[in-house]
Amino acid sequence: MALAIGMSVLTVPSPASAVPSPAAAPTQLYVAPWGRDSWPGTLGRPFATPGRAQQAVRERAPRMASDLVVNLRGGTYTLRAPLRLSEAAGDSGRNGHRVIYQAYGYGTPRQERVTLSGGRQVSGWRSDQRLRGFWRADVGGLETRQLYVDGRRAARLAREGTGFDGTLKATRTGYVTTSAVPRTWRNPGDIEFVYRSGYVEGRCGVAGVSGSARRTTITMDQPCWDLAQALYEGPELLEAPASVENSPSFTLKPGSWYLDRSRPGHHELLYFPRPGEDMRRARVVAPVLETLVTGTGSPSRPLHDIGFRGLTFAYATWLAPSEPAGFPAAWSMYLRPGKGEDARLLTVPGTVAFRTAERITLEDNRFTHLGAQALELSENSSYNTVDGNVISDVSDGGILMGVVPPHQKGTNRGNRITNNWIHHIGREYHAASGIWDTATQETTLAHNQINDVPYSGILSGPSDDLRGIMHRNRILNNRVFATNRLLADGGGIYLRGEQGSSFADGAVISGNAVTDSKYGDWNIGIYTDDSTNWVTVDGNTVYDYVAAVGGCSEEWGNRPVQNVRYRGNFWDDAVPDWLEPRDYPGAWPPADKENEEDGCGDPHRLEFTGNSLLPSTHPGHACAGAPACAAVLANSGPLPSYRRHLGMP
């Protein structure tokens, strides 16, 4: 039954205007690192830059009688500015045809490797004469939050906790402590405190350190400190930082780095090599651009009919957390000052982002070494396809889509996210999800694999109670494991909010295998959290989470979990030791009798039919021995024709 549901929704029709004209041989343009922008863009005399090819596309688009293909020859294209596509400037396909940017030889054994890079190669390394073991390079006015050495992400110099004994008390402007250690920190204005608890992680910078023999005052950046105190509701979290980062005074660890900005315009990179790294020969890349590709339209004229195939998007940073407002954050959202006393909620943006765009296709691309979210589809973007891509080693989330903060309205319909492999994301901002569908309609998330992430695998639902937006979304046949590696209170597939107005137009979660993520004291395989409404959970396999299914039904705020039906699933029905099981499946925390606003409550109108219980010991082995359960595992994740191409083990 689950497979039948999956087959019935895997095709979402586009508007009639998307139907192409009869096929004709595509018009070809060529770009090569050895080309010249003064050349005509032919195979023998290619352009040198994607930007020049974009100009040629704009010149030809009004007369398009076939697809227009821009072929990029193998190599790295270092972008001086993002590639900005817009409907107003003439970047869309025309007359039922598409504009396609692709690797030369795409889809053949001779496909060439192409990278669009926002980075800058750093050379001129020399052994540091003052800090033993460090190497140093001059980088002018460079600003970045990431560094990569021979293709590996380096870590900023950091220490767990504060790294000193003594009390640490939060004040109106920062901290006071009995320790003298902070007064020894070099360049304290570069230091950031990192805060982590449950599903939140944020950071604030240090403005300065002062004090006497008995008392040290740490003044924190404003307005970050005020925003963090309001967001985290009290001093408990702030007085127990998870780590302190970004000073050469901290413990040296191989593969760590620091950007010395003490001389404006004459910054220096410091790096402590890993064993075997020779800085005279190493390839060191510092990301410079914050976005690589953007595409925008207007409500009456969306950007449309553009494809990207076989490309690697790499080496971008994101500098907002370095601002005085810092990164007071939860999920992939952070605060900025708003009007009056109200803070403004923003979302970590996509490095490749399409806003108000339709029929954009991204196929067989790589997103890696990025400083924000990898990909964003938002602001009324519909009928787009993201198929067969790999997303890894990005600082925040993988794919963001829908009505994203600060927006609260919008129509994002018929998008398909299929056969992608998303892993090792959230490398810097850990409260990130592999896929976050904030609020969309008729979306299909199918046959993706998400693994080794610090927080949730798939998150479906808005940050606030945005009602009347989500309808007929499908989460089908995905393989999700090794989630919540660092943060708790999340899950493999995490839902919240109103998913429809009935079972007929609500969300369907079917055919997914969600396993092997028993980390911390609270994460849930299929998590129906506060205010989840109108969801069918059908034919999934869920085991080896702290809890298999369940969530917090916020009865006190009139935001209960309600109208969820579970049919034909296989699960171990795990419940954490600290929570008493109910008479029905799942982990459902009760209300707090002393303070009802701190507790949960009873879910309403749950249905359980035809579900199969796996043993609590070795549930995976039991599933493998049950043909129907094993079939869910076998059919989940990217389809077999994709797996080898994605490089999956």
C-alpha cells in the first residue's frame, strides 16, 4: 500500500505553459578556463567566464527556437561576483525552451569536472616566528569564516567550555568572572562564545575584556547580547557556553586556523598544520563570496526554465554571524533587531538560491565547502526539480524551501526533491536540517538519503503557526539515519504545524526507513511535534531511535498534536527510560502539573491500524528477516540507477 501511494504522487504536473515546443537541436555555447570573453563562444573559441556566456544567452533568448545549452569545459571558474539570474534581465528560457548550464560532456563517460568557486587561493605561507608550530600568510583585507586545506575543512581555534576555572555570571552587558584567564586572551574582539542546548545553538562575539586581580569583566557584542538573553530566556544557557572560539591563545590542534585582523587591511591567516601537511605545497582556499548563484523574478514574471547539470558549487562563506548582532539562533534561524522591542527573525540563506522562480532544474550537481545553507527555493517558487545531487560539508542546512522567515505568506507548489544524497551538513551551525520544507503545497520529497547530520534529517513545517498554507505534501521512500549526532529534541522526519485541512489534503509520510540514531536522551524517528495536524504515517520502518514515534502535544497553548493516523508501519516502539509509556504506541510527554506551560499534554485523535512491533533488541536484524519490512529498507533512498553515480557506498 505504501508503494502504491508513492507511485501515485511522484509526478506533479507543471502549468500548461511549461510544455515545450517540438524538439529541435539545442543551440550550443562553450566556456573554458583557457578561453577568451572576446571570442564567439564556440567549441574552438570558447568564452572564458560564465558571466560572458550569460550575456550571450540574454542576446539569444528572445529568439529561442530550441534549448540553449552553455557547456562549461573542465576546470575551476573562480567567480569575482555571484552569477545573478533574473527574469527582468532576460535569463529565462523562452518559447517553451530552456537555458541549461552544464558540464561539458554531461551524461556521457567523457563528462568533465567543473567547479564554480567563490574562493580565493592563499599562497606565500611562511613559518611563524612568534607562535611555534603556526604558519602565516598575508591576505590583505580578507574576511571569511572558513578555510580549506587540500580540500579539507579546517577548524577555527577553539576550546571546550570556557577553558578556565572559577565562576561565570551573566550580567546586563556580558559576564563577570573570578578567573584572570580571559585577560590573557589575545585579540578578544575576535572571540565568540557558542551556546548549545536541546534544539538551539547560537553564538555571540566579545566586545572587550577588562578587570582587576580579583574580578574580570567580559563585555559582549551588542545587540547580540540583548537578543541572546531574550531568546534563551534567562542566564542558565549563557552561563554554560559549549565552547569559546577564535583566538590564537586557545589550545593548538592540528588543522586549526585563525584570521588575525588586528591590522585593518593587512590581515594574516594563521594555520596549525595537520601531520604530513606541507604549507609550501598545500592548496589553501579561503571562501570570499557569500553566494554563488542567485535567481529572482517577480510575482507576475517569475524566473523560469533554467537548468544546472553536472556542476560543483564550492567555496563560499557567510559573514552575518561576525556582525555585532552575532548569531542568536535556533534551527536555521537567527535574530536581528526589529521595530521597537520586537526582534526580526531571519533564515540562514542559500548559497545557491532561487526566489520567485519556476521550472528550475538542478540535476547531478555537487554542493560542498559552503558557509551557509546549500540550496534555497523560496518566495513563491513552484514546479522546480532538485534531482540526483550530493550536498555535503556545508556550514548550515542542505535544502531550504517554502515560506521562509521573515515572510509569513506565499505559494510554493509542486516542487520535487528526489534522489539526492545529503550528508555531513551543519558543520558550523549545528541546529540545521538536511531538508527543511517550511511551508509548501504539493511538494514531493522522495528517495533521498540523509545521514550523519547534527540535528534533524527532514523537517516539515513552519517556525510559527502559519495555518492554511501546507497541503498535500508527500515524504516518500527516503533513507534517514545517523541524525541528531549533536543536538537533541529533533528527529529523522520531524513535523510540526498544520499540514492540511483533512486527511485527504494533509501530509503523507510513507515508505521511509528511519533508523540507527540513538543519540542523547530525546530524539524521535518520526516526530510529530507541537500543533502537528492532519498527517498519515503509512508503511514506514522506524527503529533504533530514542523514541520511534511521538512528540510534544502542547495542550496548554491550544496547539495539540491531533489527527495523525499510523497504518502498516514497522517499529520498535522505543520510549526513553525517563518517560512512562502510554496505552498506545509512541513517546508522548505528559503535562507538567506544577507549571503547565513547561509541559506537553495528550495528543488528540490518533489512529493505529496494522502496525508491526519489532523487538527492542536487534530490531534491524528482525526487520531484515521480515520480507515486508525488508522491502521498505530496500526501496528507500536513491533509486538504484542513481546510487553509484552519487558515489554512495
